[in-house]
Amino acid sequence: MKTWSFLALGRSYEITDYGPRVGIEVTRNGYTVWTGYRDGARLVTDTSTLPARELGALREELLRRAASRGAAPAADAGLGARRPQRAVEQLDLLGAPALGGCQR
């Protein structure tokens, strides 16, 4: 488990990465605002109350952290790794639009 804070768009977030088998939780002011997991170069959303701009900032932060840590690919997660439930939930860390046409 790794925990860190980051500032984006004037707001402070706390990120807890529980690892590839459990996922990632993002909180702001003590409330969970995003849950999901990394699947290789993708960030998959389970739940979110974040608008598209904040989701973009979150993607950039998680990509930066993964690159700086030399994160292991999702294939190393084993058979218990979670799979995306719907295509619209997948947020491509390499630049695809957040949530397709579902911007808030």
C-alpha cells in the first residue's frame, strides 16, 4: 500500500494505491471521490464523482507516479487481477478523452 497527496486545480487529494489486486482510492476532505485501478497503461474507473477536468489531473498524477516508480505491468498481477466492466469506464492514460461524452 502506498499513500501520497497531490494538489490539482486548487484542491488537495489523498491517493491510496492498494496494489494491482485491490485498486486505488482517491479522497478529498475525507470523502472518497474516485475508486478504480490501473490496467497496464489504462486507468479504469469503478466509481467517481469527479468532473472531467479533475479526472484528467488524476490520470496525469497516476501516470507520473507509475512512471517514476517503474510500476509493474498489470500482467504481473496474476489471475486475480480485476477486469474492466464497461468500455466507457476505461480512461486511457495516454490521452483518450475522459468518460467519452459523459463530461460533467
